[in-house]
Amino acid sequence: MIQEGFASPEDLRWKCRRCRVHLELAPVTVTYLDQEFSADLPRCPVCGLVLISEDLALGKMAEVEQILEDK
Amino acid sequence: MDQQSLRDLESRCIQEEPAPCRAACPLHVDARAFCGRVAAGDWPGAWQVLRRGMPLPAILGRICDAPCQASCKRDEAGGTIRIGALERACVQTPAPAPPRTMRLPARGGSVAVCGSGLSGLTAARDLALKGYAVELFEPGTVLGAPLLEAFDARRLPPAVVDDEIAALTPLLKAVHLGARLSQTETIEELGHHFDALYLDLAAVGTPTRDRHLWADDESSAMTRGILGGGDTPSPVLQAAQGRWAATTIDRRLQKVSITAGREGEGAGPTRLFVSLAQIEPSPPVAMADAAAGYTAAEAVAEAGRCIQCQCLECVKVCAYLERFGSYPRQYARQIYNNAAIVMGARQANRLINSCRLCGLCTEICPEDFPMADLCLQSRRDMVARGKMPPSAHEFALLDMQFSLGERFALARHAPGSNHSVHLFFPGCQLCASAPAQVAPVYSHLRRVLDAPVGLMLGCCGAPAHWAGREALYQEVRADWRLQWEAMGRPEVVLACATCLEMFRDHLPEVPARSLWHVWAQSPLPELAAPPPEAPLAIHDPCTTRHTPAVQDAVRHVLNRCHIPFEELELGRRRTECCGYGGLMQNANPQLAQEIVRRRAARSPSDYLAYCAVCRDNLAAVGKRTIHLLDLFFPSGEHPDPAGRPRPGWSRRRENRQRLRRDLLADLWRERSPDLTPHPDIHLHVAPAAAQRLETRRILIEDLQEVIHQAETSGQVLEHPDTGRLRASARIGHVTFWVEYAPAEEGGYTVFNAYSHRMEVAR
Ligand SMILES: [Zn+2]
């Protein structure tokens, strides 16, 4: 459902403060109501910290949440 | 809900009942739709409407006696629509190409139709289309002879009759002109020869009036298969009798019930309610040439007077019912289907969860359609089956938990007293909105009531009830009751109309009355300022709809203080909910916003509310609204109480929490700990972010928790250019994100926050 990558160039400018590296797109599993999805999201290559951008959270993600809630 | 209860429910919404004109027509021609087409100048469309209801429309349209007109609602506002004249105007326009006649395959039954008046022609046509071998017998020299005799050529030109008959005859097996039908024996013989026989009594001779020979179209008494009809001066009734006879003959030949499902046949009453409240009177359009009838332009104007009878009384007053584009009968079906879905999207979830449960529609409905009951019951079903969207009510339920928790809930006998005869329960929302009013109201109550008044802070459980969370509500109710018993079962005084409604409906053993009721019978506190000069428009909370005594008490208090007031048109029993009811605000915030805007626009006067949520919701859309308590105990912070802004979500929690601590300290001399989870994390919320926190329902506490976790774990993102930080934390079922930076003056500046419910797998 959200297989496509979700990151603007701006999202990838964020750095993991602890690991001092830039985020990179990597496959991340997200879950909701017992459903699992995989999507390429900005993620710290060292510790795995993930960024969910505002656009993704309020856009596609909210849409999918709604669909799953109404299933 | 089972099929039967769905049907019972559907039948209580009368919107799909026929318009009075259609109900009064023996053929149920849809005159409302017809007028609609004519008014739009759509003559082919108007033709189609006539064709759907009328056999031989070119003929009947010219001679129809329009019994519909007698029941036209327009009669009460200028004069009935001249539907008969409009029919004539229509059928004089060129007929659009007829739809291909759908003739059923031959059914192997033979029918003789005697007489080619309107009823005979109609019966012959209908039976031929049903697949029977129909032979038409006419004593005259041409088919349609009785019609040509009865109407002059100007009203019914012979060519028109010829055309309709020319279209009909190819459907018939045979036509017999000059048939000798005046002898009983002839009829008897035909009866032996055919499987069924129809006598057009307007067209055949006297012997057929021998009632031993034929039966009325109605009964299984039609033992001999001979049926008669058309013996009436009304052309449309003649046609209808021919049509009903065809149905009877068809059923007899198919050996099925003659009568089943035919209750609605013929002219009858309708339950459709039509309000003329907004209809300006207008007289019928005159004809320039009465003999020629309406010109096309005159007809369009006359049809434009049709008020297009509908009920929709509930939809007119409820933006929610309007928003979903239909009316309760359809909603009941959608809600029923929603529950039946096994796979796929439950598209009515939002419909079910957006209702305010305020009952205005039921109050307005001529048949008391119970929309609120339907939605509430559906919510309970959804919860029971685990199908309630988790996000629908969560924020409100968490807020309820807050009110029930250690940071707000409280129960104490009055200071210095060891029992309570009365108990003041201000409710959660007054404390959230205007906490400074609670202590003075409580102190006034203790002065005017002659026995000890305890105090209880908490929540009545309405959010759980509205959310359909029955088990949770029962828990809240039981806990409340235990506390009340522990207080010695005092009489309860309530500042909130919702609490009062909840107690009345679910805790009938608890004696409870409204604060306003107590005030109405007691010395009043002093007005803080001289009465306003302009009258205040009273906004009654929807939960007082069925407690006029509370509404009266408020007016009584206003009168005693000489506060001028006026009534809103939708007030008292017909008052509108502010959008809080039924948790609409949670499930559908945009719609709730629109609804409160509408309410705010009902009068230019300042409003007077006596529910804290109503006041705040109206204030939030910029409507100047004063709470009744503001007149006596204005907030020091805002000198103009009608302009006092609505406290935001975080402030509403803070207010409750602080109120509890202040009351304990001031009245009971008890020190209590500050239970805010991270009081040491000071946040400065940028103004743009503050508005977002409100619409996104994110609390300062949530932000504090995120920052606390981030700063403890070090799991933070950093922007190399701006130096801003971004972090998230899972709180309950929601992941909150905050963009922030340490502030120079200490603490943190918050630039943005958002949330999602999906969870990143670890
Ligand atoms: Zn890292």
C-alpha cells in the first residue's frame, strides 16, 4: 500500500544526532491493526532510527489508517 | 438490526412516500417529476414521465380529468397546479421516439377484450405486452369509436386516436369490428372460447350490465374469467380500471394470488409531510387562449409553481443529515448494509459516528424517526464486534479518563462537615472551561442550601456512552454510584445539562437537579455588572431538549436579574447541538465546525449559553457568547466575558488539574502533589504550532513526553542547517512527532508537531 519510497530530498538532510550520519532510504516495516506494510523510508543506517515526515504522516499514512479502520 | 427492524425503521421515514398528486392519481403518474421536467422546458423528459405512468398518453394526456389537482399542496399557497392543462400542453409537443416496446414472450393464454374505449384499449395493450394472445372486439366501425364519440375533435383529434391505435394493433392477435356484443349469449360464447374476457362497460351494450355475467376487478369471485370495468365518466379511472383488470386476468391465468401486493393500487392517501412554511403564495398562470390551452411558455411558468413536494424536514435543520447527501430512510439502509459487510470498506462508519445524537431530527420528524438511537445502537454493535474505528472517539475517551483520574476526580464533604445532604457536581467541562467559577458557585450553594453541600469532581461518563462503549460506561456509572453512596446518597446539583440527562436516563435512583433550578428558587448571587442593554439570544443546550423545567429555570433567573433576552427560532425543544454531542467533534471535526458556524449565524445578537461546552464551541468560531455564570462570576483575565476565547485542549486539562489542587488547598487546607508528568520540561510553543496542536489534538503533555524520551534516550534527529531537532514517541495508540530546539531562556521551543497511528516495527 505504501511501497513507493516516501522521502523528499529535504527529509534525507536530517541526521541522526547520536550516530552523526545522514538518513538513508531503507525498507522499513510499519504496522497497523494487525496489518504489515513495507516502505522505503529515511532511516539512520547505523542505529535504525526512522523519520516519518509530516507529509507522510498526514497524507498517505492517514489515508491508509482510515482504510484499515473501515475494513 | 434484522431485516424486519430495518423495514420498520425505513417505513418511519416518509420522504419516499408519493407526492399528494401522485397518490391521488389512479395510475400513480408522477406529476411532481412531470412538473419538474416541464418547468425545466424539457418536453421530451415530461413525455417520458407520462409514458411511464399512462397507457396511450397521447390520448389520455388530452382528456385526463386530473383528479390529482384536488390534493395539490399548492392549493394552500395560491391555487392548485393545473396539471391536466399541463398534460395537454405536453402531449401537443412532438412525441419523442417511444422506447422499444418490451413485449414478454408468448404465454399461451387467450383473452378477448370487448370494447375499445380507454379501459378496453388499456387492458388489451397491457395483456398483449404480457404475452397473451389478445383479440379485440368492437361493436363500432373503427377502434376507439367510443372515444371519438365522447370527445370533440378539437379536444381529441381523430388522428391522435388513430396513431395510438396504429401502434397498438400490431400487438394484438386479431381485431373484430362491428362485433355484435349486445347479446348475453354472445358474451357467454366468447367466455367459453377464451381463457379470459374483459368487458369495457363504457363501450359495449346493456346486456353486459347483467351482474351475473361478469365480476368486478378485485376478487377471486371472477370464477368465470369474465371481468368488467371502465364504467365511469373519469377517463383516467377508465384507463386505470383497464390496467387493474389486465393485472387480475394475468394473475388468474398464471394461477397466482389475485390480490397479493396490490394494496397500493389506485388513488389513496400519502403520509408525505410537506411544509409550506417557506413557500410564497402565487396564483395559477392564466391562459391567453383558454380554448387552446397553455402555450409552451405558459406551461413552463405554470409548472414552475410546483413546489416539488418533499418532506426533508430533518435535513433542513441538520447539516449532518444534509452533508451525507440523503435522508434517514436511505441512511438506515446504508447503516444496515454497513453492519452486514464481511469484506471491503464500511462506508457508513463516518455517517454513524458523525451524528450528534442530539435528537433534533426526531423532534422535527412527523413520524419521530429515531436517527440518534439508530446511530448509537450501531456504535454499540461496532464496538461489540471490534469494528469501531479506533481513532473515532479515542481523544474524547482519554479526556474522560483524565477527568476520572487522580489529577481531577475528587469527592469531599463540605469543609468542616462530616456528611452531605446535597452534592455539587460541576461536571468536567465547566471545570475545564472556567475553573475560577467553580469555587464561588460552590460557596453560594452552601449559603443558600440549608444543609451541608459536598463537592464531587469527575465525569458523568457521557463520552463513553456516546462512543457506544457500553461496558466502559457501566463501569464509570458504577464507580460514580459507589462514591455517591459513600457520600451518604446526597441530592445532586448539576451545572451541566449533559450530566443531568445522563443521570436522569441511567441513574434514576439518584435525586438530581440542575444548578439553575436551585438558583431559580434561591437568593441569587449579585450581578457582577449592570445588565447588558441589548438582549442576549438564549442558546439552550441540546441535552435540555426534554427538560423544559431547566430551560424555564434559566429564563426565570434572567428575569429576576432583569437581563434582557430573546428566543432563537430553533430553541427550546428545537434547539441545535453545538457539535459536542455524540462526540461529533471527535469523529468529524470539520463538520462540527460547520455546524457551530451555522448555529452562530442564527442571530446577530450575543448569545447566552448555560453549558460550558456550548459556550466554548460558539466562542471558538468567533460568536460572542456569554455563559450564564459569567454574569455573576466573570473571569478576571477577560473583562469582556462574551469575547472570552475557548481554552485549548491542554489548557482544559491544566484547568481541571489546577482547580482540584486549589480547591483542596483553599477549602480543605490540604496540600496535594503536582501530578503533571514532566512539569520541569518548559515549552514555548510557536504561535503557528499552537493552532496546529489544537486542530491535531496534541497536548502539551504529549510533547513533553516525546522530548523527555528523546532527551533521555538520545534518539533524536537533527537538521544540519537549522539545528532543529525532531523526535517521536509512542503514547497509547499514537506516535507523536515534535520538531523543537532548546530555547535560550531555558526549556524548548516547539515549532511543529504531528502524529500518526501506524507504528514503525522495531
Ligand atoms: Zn543513529
